[in-house]
Amino acid sequence: EIIHTFDGVAGGNPTTFHAAVDGFHASITGELKKSRANVHKILNIPKPPKPPSSWPHLAISPNVKPIYHEGTDTHLLKFVGADAACILATDRYLRHRSCDVEQYATYKDQPHPRLTLSFGVPSSSIAYKFLSYGGIFSFLARYKWGCDMLHGNPELFSNGLFRKGGPTDEELAQGSFKTYCNAYGMTKDQVVTVTCEGPEPGYIATPKMIVALAMTILHHRDSLPFGGGVMVPGAAFGDCEEVYTSLKHEGIAFEVQNNGDADVKV
């Protein structure tokens, strides 16, 4: 259960909006699904086992309507960014290369984790405004003429969130994010909660993360699980302790908040 929250984030440049338009169009028209199927076929990636029926559904998963989340005091909406795809790509990659690294030898025999991604906003009225604009965006992104309208008017169709020139330096300095990750066992009491927080996510935290990852490769290459290859960051750095020190140095901190009654190694 992953929940993104943002504070003081003013918006972004239209480039991000244009990428979202093309990405949604590819997903809706089936182009993205076909591309992924080709990758699976070429790499011969086996399907993971299905989760046991005894696994409970504990993670919060908003659907059409927003859900109030007491832990973050926000109203949750489904997060439609690339995060879920990246997490599942990490899982697939580790299965694909499980024979290369001893610590991942049994990974291919484990089911996919049940995954939910949401983002929280301060009030229900803001949540429904997001839903309204999201509905219009999703409808238009289905069609070529709709994509042309979206590309031509990013500020109009995002309620000013994406605008020419992007946020100012003063606006960027006021932004921050905090992400809550809850991993459940068989009950709500069996939970590990980890938070990740830092400065404005798009234009300040992201380049800082890239610098931290680069410094980790430069100084701690021997701590990385794979000797080389093309991979997503989760597969390359997830089990490298030094990367979290590098990220903290750049102002992005991961903290274990609690581990409830879960008997797990953190």
C-alpha cells in the first residue's frame, strides 16, 4: 500500500503533460499492452504464481470515489503514474535474472505482491475536482483529435497545474513530498510502515536522486547485486544499503516508522 502526499507543490512544465497524453493514448488503444507482450515473448519471462486465496486484501484501494485515509488525514485517489509499472517491472526483472544472483534464487517461485498506489489530497472537494479533470483527460486521450486538443491546451485541461514556464524558484522551494509505504502480513496489525520524504519531487528531488544513484555506482559498485545490464532502479539499488545513505545526504530520507507485530527483517 503506497500513498503519495504533497505539500506546496505548484505544478510542472507542459512537457510532463504532453508525455502523459501520449502515454494514456498508448495504454487506452492497446499499443502499450502489445509492446509489453512482445517483451515478455522475447525474454521468455514466466508468469509468477498466483497469490494464495488465504492472502487477505488489506491495502486500501480507491476506485471511482475518493477514500478518506485516517493515517495521512487525506482523501485518497488512485495514482495513475508510472510507479506501479516500475515496481512490477522490478519484480519481473528480478525473476528474469534470479539465476544470476544467489539471494534471488527462489524469487521466481514467489507470487507478485498485491499492490495499490494512491495519492492524497487535503479535502474531498479537491479530490472530486481531480476526478472531474481526470475524466475529461481520459476521454479525450482515447482519440487522436482529443490528444491534439490536450497537447494544444495543457494549462486549460490541467486547471493551471501544467503551464508554460513551469513553477518559479520560489514555488519550488516551498514544495515537498512524503510517501507512506505499508506492507501487511495476514492482519492489519502485521504491518511495516516506511516513509520516504524530501523536497519538491519533480524538479528538485528527482535530480538529487539521480546524483545519489550515480555516486552509489561510483563509490559502492561492489555492493550492487548485478555486475551490469539495463535495469530499473529498484532492481539495481533496492538491496544496496549504501544508496539510502547517499539519498539521505541529498535530502531524501527513508525511515522505518513501525513494524507492528510483523516478524520481518527490515
